[in-house]
Amino acid sequence: MTEGWLQAPDQREVRRYHRDLSSGWYVQWVFIDHGRPMPGAPALLQRRRRVPRDAALIEWKGLQKAGWKRVGAQW
């Protein structure tokens, strides 16, 4: 996973998943950015989490099963 975006079914939240390039090859980390879409402007970044890659993949798949959709870059 290099970068991926998901949007909530109610369109009130977007999440960006992207690798932490400073993490080592043995334990890879992923940043998960949480943002709120803004009409006519880029989404507003609200917070960032750093999680192990495996946890990020579990969350990614779980959100898609819950109705979140892949979208293009929001900021």
C-alpha cells in the first residue's frame, strides 16, 4: 500500500492511508490521516495516527465492509 483514501458512507469523514517512509523494513508503519470534507475546498485534516501496517490493513478492509468507499486524493 503506497497511498489510499476512503470516505465514510455519510460523506462526513475521509481517511488517508500512507506508509511512514522512515519506518524500517522489518516493522512497517502506516499513517492514517482523518479529515473532514469541506465544500469547495480541500478536506480539513483533523488528526493523524501511526499504526503497524497489519493493523492498518485490517482497519482498511473493515471500513470497506462497513460501506466506506475508495475516493481520490482529498488534499
